[in-house]
Amino acid sequence: MNRRQILRFSSAATVLGGAVALTGCSFAPDYNHDYDDAPRFDPALAQPARVAWVLSSGGPRGFVHVGALKALEELGCQPDLIVGGSVGALVGALYACGIGAKDLERRALDLGITEMARLALAGEGRFTGSPIAELVNRELSRQPIEKLKTRFAAAVVARDSRAPMLFNAGNCGVAVQASCAIEGLFTPVRVRGLQYVDADLVVPLPVRLARALGATKVLAIDASAHEDKAPESALRFREGDLRKRAITEPDARAADLTLHPNFGYYVSVSREFRERAIRGGYEQTLAQADRIKALHA
């Protein structure tokens, strides 16, 4: 997330604080996932993939991915590999397990913010994203990443080294939780002794990671803001927007086709915003139908 998105999400998290007290707290959020099926990178699974879809980070803007997937499904297109970062990992994992776009849209519209976080009463971060792991594993019937219907990988960042990497095997829910662990807001996810955090600050659009995993062609969906269309009231966020654009652009250029739907600058988690983001992703993906079909031909 950039500064604007963090501020918005933090506002929602303030509301969440009161609600979460009713649903539970976490006293030991910095759990070390060191069991056999903990998330990991398996080089044996880095095999050629004809077409990969890459879904970016973007916080609440990630609802646009749902609309894009809905359009892609209507066009009869399917990927051989899905790579997602942050919210893109969440949406991508659910789609990779076989949940259709229309069902995904229903889930996205009904999703409550308390399903995404729990108060962390110890450790770093105000919240733990363990409910994200629980949500994903429940929807996937606890299938590990390597057993999903479509090959999938979640982009994460090693906290100490700032190195981007992929989890393409093991516990999918924990992998997605790590990919969504916004620094300063969520507790980092510890896997085999190392902490992992949200991919956004280093690799918001993990196209080059998808290439390294074997992708021949890449369709990327960029959920970031259109900073060139920002209203005057958003000028205080411009520095963060430009930083995000600078680290997104190399990956956007590395894709065969990058979709960057525009559905307004400011974000929220309201139903109206979700519907607008989904509609924007759907309509602006369909507008590129010819190029998309050619890429998948």
C-alpha cells in the first residue's frame, strides 16, 4: 500500500478495533510456522507456463481484480499460472482453487472487514492477519498451493533483507497472510524463523517474478491509482504515488499486456466503492478483448 491507502485502511482499522473485541483477539500473533507444510518456494514447480496472470497489490483497490477476472472468464480465457501480491494474492488464490468469478464477486461484496484481521495484543503491528489465512484455507478446503486447480504463487518480501520471493508450495492461507502483512499495521508472518511482509513496498506488480517462475506470456492487472488523474485535494499524497509508480513501472513494461483500470482516486471499503471498482475492472478489461484474446491464442 502507498501512504494514501495506508491512511484509508487505518481508518477502517480504527472501526475494526471495536468490532474485533467481540470476535476475539490474538495474544501470540508472531507464531513461527515451521511445520512440514509451511509455505515455501519449491524450484521443482518453476516450470514453463504458457500464459500467466499477475494480480497487483493495492489494498481496497484490489476489488478491481474481481471485475477483471469476471471479464476474462466471459472472454473464455484461462491462465496456466496466477501470481499475486498482497490483495492480488488473496484474490488469485481463491480463483486458482476453482471459485468462479461470479461467486468471487459475491464473496467480495459480502466480505466483512473483521474477516481480514484480529487485534494483536502482543508483538508487532496493531493487527494480525491470521483471519486471512483461516478464510483462504477454509475456502480451499485446506489444499496446499501445489494442489490448486491452477498453478499459483504468492509474492512476499523477506523483512530483514527486503528480498522479494514467491511461495509456490505449502500452506496457502499462511502464504497469502504473509503477502498481505502490511508493515506497521499487521504483524509480520514468521516462516521457519524468518519474517515476511506485504509485497507492496518492493514488488507491487510481480511480473518479473512470474517470468522467473516460467511464464512465457504475462497479462498483468495493475490496481494502483492513476496519479496523473488525481484531484487537487490529493496533492499531499503525490510523493507516495510517484514512489509507487517508479517501482511498478519496470514490471508493467515487462508484461506482454498490462491493464490499469481507472475507477476514481479515493478508496473505501463501502459497498458502493466495491461495486464501482469491480465494474471498472470488468468494463475496461472487456474493452481490451481483442488484445487479450490474441495473447491467449
